[in-house]
Amino acid sequence: MSKTRFYWCLPIALFAVVISTLMVGCSATNRLPAWMNFSTPASESLIDVPWGTSFAEARVEAAESEKLILLWFTGSDWCKYCVMLENEVFHTPEFTAWYGDKIVPVVLDFPRQSSLEPELERQNEMLKERYSKNITSYPTALFVNSNGQVMGKLGYLPGGAEVWTRKADEILALAF
């Protein structure tokens, strides 16, 4: 085999290996690769922080407590970086200690493998539409005031809870 033909076949062979590896990780009931096996925000993994699901209730609480609302737009069963944000930031003692006097946390999930209650799904879709110009990818964490005005946004940041909460504090400092 000539060198030219070998170099031409190499990318195709590598592609085939990657695809076959991903296919082996998939089961018949869950079409996600094994490396994306993770929990959903409704699971016990977020038990440390009482994530709400109602934007209306969060607006009332934020107005009464003079806090911002953290709207976490996530794809709990398909978004790798959403899961990384959950595990590396939201489910840490640092985040649990940080959020209490600063934000009202609300999770807005957009699952693909499961369904939400119809009312919750309608609310989440309405908020996704309302904030569409601020949501460029998943995960997106929007900091909004009790009137719904966006004060800042974050996504996944490498470095864990310390880095993420430091950036969030910068947003909060500008908002108040």
C-alpha cells in the first residue's frame, strides 16, 4: 500500500473506531453513550440546594428577599456540560454555602429522554422563548431580578465551584 493511500485511509479508520466505541456504550433502552450516564436535576444529587421549578414563586421570593433569581437552563439527560456544571459546581459544599443569602435557584430542564409535567414544560418553553437571545448554548445560568430583567449570565466554567461562584459574585456586585 502506498503512503498516500495509507494517509487517506487513516482518518476514515479513526472515525470508524470512534463511532464503534460510542455505539458499544449505548444500550437498547438508553440511546446515550455510557460516558453520559448521569443524574437529572430532579434527583437527589441536588438535594443540598432547594432548586425550585416555578418562576412565579421565585419572583415573589426574590422581591421579598432582595435577591437575584438564578435560572439554570439545562438538558439533564443529554447535555454533557450541564452534567459537569451540576457535579462540579451545584452539588458541592462550596456552592451550597455560597447560594443561601445571594440567589433564588430555579432549574429549567429540557430533557430529551423523559418528559416533564405539561404545566412545567409550558413554563420552561415560555421562559426559553422569553430569554432566547441570552441562551446561546446549554447550560446557561441567567441571573435575573424579580422583574425578570437579565443582570448577567454564566455557563460551564472549568475550575469548579470556586471559579464559578467568583464569577457569579462579579455579576451580583454589578447588579446591586
